[in-house]
Amino acid sequence: MSESSTRLNVFKTYKLYVGGKFPRSESGRVYEVTDPKGKWLANAPLSSRKDARDAVVAARKAFGGWSGATAYNRGQVLYRVAEMLEGRREQFVREVAEAEGLSKSKAGAVVDAAIDRWVWYAGWTDKIGQVVGGANPVAGPFFNLSTPEPTGVVAVVAPQESSFLGLVSVIAPVIATGNTAVVIASEKAPLPALSLGEVLATSDLPGGVVNILSGKASEMGPHLAAHMDVNAIDLAGADAALAQELEIAAADNLKRVLRPQPVDDWAADPGTRRMTAFLETKTVWHPTGSLGASGSSY
Amino acid sequence: MPTTLTAFADVTTSDSALRRFLHGLPGVDAVGLEARAAALGTRSIKTTAKAYAIDLAISMIDLTTLEGADTPGKVRALAAKAVHPDPTDRTTPMTAAVCVYPDMVATAKAALGGADVKVASVATAFPAGRAALPVKLADTRDAVAAGADEIDMVIDRGAFLAGRYLETYELIKAVKEACVRPDGTSARLKVIFETGELSTYDNIRRASWIGMLAGADFIKTSTGKVGVNATPANTLLMLEAVRDFKAQTGIQVGVKPAGGIRTTKDAIKFLVLVNETVGEDWLTNEWFRFGASSLLNDLLMQRQKLSTGRYSGPDYVTVD
């Protein structure tokens, strides 16, 4: 018999994050997640195509509100996410260390970089418009203005190796500009992603803006790529064969496709290209009024 | 089997006789009813059975627009959608009917042309039913004269809840007579009970019997204008009522759940209820209907998913 002071372990049930809620997989399946040495860490839900479908419905529902929010407001919400991450830093350091086989200090550096990445993208929400949009000179009495608009629902195949910094680096640019995301987490290291869902749920981010699924990209990816209500797909974590398959499937409704790019160091300055990949440019013409009958501009 | 109401001739002779009969109906086991409806809702309908169910459900829809803001243009658009629910796939069946307010019947009729889609019109001061009897009858005659094939009337819930059962019965009977056209044929009559306002399952069973005794061709759950509309439990209860009625009189009465049925999954649950309660005789749009509008979009998206293998989206169906 153990001593009365010994507590039983309270294991965490990792669940999906869809539409602001934490469901189990519709299929009821789970799979074993291990650290790089094969030691069991937890069971994660093995999502099915129906979970992906539900996530798309949730993301579509959230799109109107999130894309309609002011850029300033989105920035505040993303900054709040960073604040919440900071508060749970120890948990993420432990999970990243276990998932990627890193030392505590290296994992700490990774988590710090990820939090800084959120803050960095939070700052971009109300600045990207000035960088990629603006007034165009035209040969006529018109104001001609180009503004970036979010694409819609973006399916994201998260990086396989960098389970947290890589994940943050693909989610934050998608939602910073007003898109909503359906994310397939790293298959072998999904636990930091599933915990990120808990952070997002407590940081003013409307439910459905980010939906996180764990499982096989090869199982859910084709359905998301072919889904007529998904507007873009980020293939960051797909291998060459899968990326090609998904790109072909995505052609049917003319999805924007961001092909996988080799990333040596997720901590390096990412630039704006992950944001601009999921923006569309809207250009409007507006008469200047300088040809008014009175001869005045007003 | 007899096909007359002679066995029940005496129960409608007076208010007290009707009350005695209605209160003598067996009480409804609410827990059992809900459990049975929930259990039947867990059936898994897939692949070819699902394709069949989707097409059947589409063919059973009374495509409805009952808004103060209805315009002739909106009614024409609805009629076009009823005839070709999915213009990209001509194998999609037509809906059973379009359901509109009486003043839109002529517009709907003209827009449908010769297509085999009925025009149903609500009448009798829909949705509240708070008007004098002559007004209700004039409302009905108007709709029939404008060419309505089916009349969706509302009962006077006030009279029913106050216990004036015979008044309710006679209202339905009078409207039924108003459905007769000059050539002797008759528009089919659907009687709406507004189950959400009847408070108890016992009341729903009693209202069902009043409707059927008065000659309803269909009994319908709701107007879609109150908080609680069609639920699997109250629809199951009404299906049991029409089953019992047919067993005793030989007369078949249809059922129409309306309001709040928005997804393919919900619609299929209702079809399972029909099949398990009254059987295949009712699995046709002659005897079972859905009062719905947005349901059709979800059915079409699911149909596209089955035929193309990829999930469809709301961009590919009309939004109405």
C-alpha cells in the first residue's frame, strides 16, 4: 500500500479545439503520442474527415465577425493570446521539451520565440494594409485605392518538426489579417498544439477563428483541399507527395495554395509573405469631384 | 376495413361528448415518447440509403416563404428553385410545393407554370389565427380561388386551450368546406396545431384527433413563428395519432413537421420516424411533408457531396 500522502496522477485528456469548444473526435478514435525516444506521453484524438468538416463549418461561421473586426481590435486580441501564453509558459516549455526531445533551456528559448512571434504578428494587424495596399496613381479624376482583404477559411497543415514555434508561425499570420483557420497539427507532436487551443479559448479570440485538429494530414488533408468552402490552403507541413496531391485537389475551386518552403530556422525573421499569401487585393475607384459643375472640388 | 367516420359520429355531436372522447384518449408517456424519438434518431443512414433519403426529403419539401417582406420577385425565385433545386444537376427531384401567403398564390402559380409543384397557401389569419370566422373563411376562399392546391390553416389555440373543443372542430370543418372549388374538387387541407403553444403532449394528441375527425388531409406541427417548432417527439406523437386513426377508420392522414428542421441529419431522423411508426405508405410526398426553406440548401450540399465526393459550401447553393 502506498502512503496516504501519495497522490494519484491526474492525466490530461487532450481534446480537439473546434468552434470554441473542446470536442473529442467524432470517430471516437485516439492514437498514442510518444516523445522522440518512444516513451508514451498521452493519447491524442485521431480526427476524421467529419471533424475537419465540422471545423470548416465553425471557421466559416466565425469569418464574418473576425474579418469584420477592426484591425486594431484583432491586434489587441492577438496580443492577449501572447499574454496568456506567457502565463502558461512553464507548461509549454515542458510539452515542447517532451515533444521535440529538447533540453529545458532550449525548449524555453523556443517558447519565448513563439510568444514573441505572436506579439510581432499582433503588431502587424493594423500595418499590413499600409504595406501592401495604398493609393494608386491613375490618369483620371479618381481616387484609386487598393486594400488587402482576407481570403476566407484557410486550411493549414502545420509543420511536422517544429511543434510549437512552427505552429505559431503558420497560425498567427493567417488570422492576423482576418482569415479563419482550420489547422492540422503535427502528427507526431500534436500536444503543444492542442494545449494552444486552451490558450486561445481563454484569450478573447472568438470561437471558430482557429480550429485545431490532431491526426493524419494524409487522411484529412485531401478532404480539406477538395472542400468547396475552404478558400486557401497552407501546405507547410505536407511532404512532397502529399503537397502535390493536395495542390491538385485544391484546383477545383481555385483555392490559394501556399506551397511548402524549406525552413531551416523557424526563429528567423519570417517577413510578411505568410500574411500576404492569404490576402486578396480589392481596388476601388472613387471620383475626386474635381470636375464639379461649380468648378470647385466641393 | 371501414373507411368512414361512422364509428365516431356520436363523439362530435356536442361539446361534452367531444370532451369525453378526447379526455378518454390514453395519456401520453412523455418520457417514453422522447426516449423513443431519441432512440430512432440514432440510426446511421449512409451511402445509397442516404442518397435515397436525400432525394426523398427534397421531394417532400414545402419550400416556404412566409415573411412580411415577401415580394413577387422573391416568390418567383422560390418557385424557380422549387422546380430546379440544383440547376447544375437536373437529376435533382422537384420539391413537393411552395408555401406562401394567400396574396402571393397567383404569383407563385404563374411562376411555376405547368411544373408538377403544388402551391400551398397559409390561410385563416396565419400565424396567430386571431380573427373572426367569416374573415378566416374569406381568407381561405381567396386563396383557393387564386389557385392554391393546398391550404395550411391554423387552429384557434385560444379556443382549444380554453377547452372549447367543438368550436375548434367546427372551425376546421368550416374551412374544409371553404376549400371546395366551384367544380367540386377540393384543395387539400393541412391543419396547423402550433404544438409549441399547446403545452402538453396530451393536448397535441387531442388536437390531432380533432383535426382528423374534422376532415384534415394533413396535420402539421407548427407555423414556424414561435420558439418551439417541430421536434422529433411531437412529430412521432402525431404519426402515432394518424396510425391509430387509420387503424380505426381506414382514412389516411398526412403529417407535416414544420419549422426548425435545417439539416439533412434532422430530416433523415424524421424519415426514420415515419418509416418506423407508420411505414412505407407515408414515405411519399402525398402523405409526408417538411415545411422548410433553408433545409433544402443543406440537402443540396449533401447531395453534391455524395455525387462529387467533395464537401460543398454555401457558395454553391442559393441563399434565401
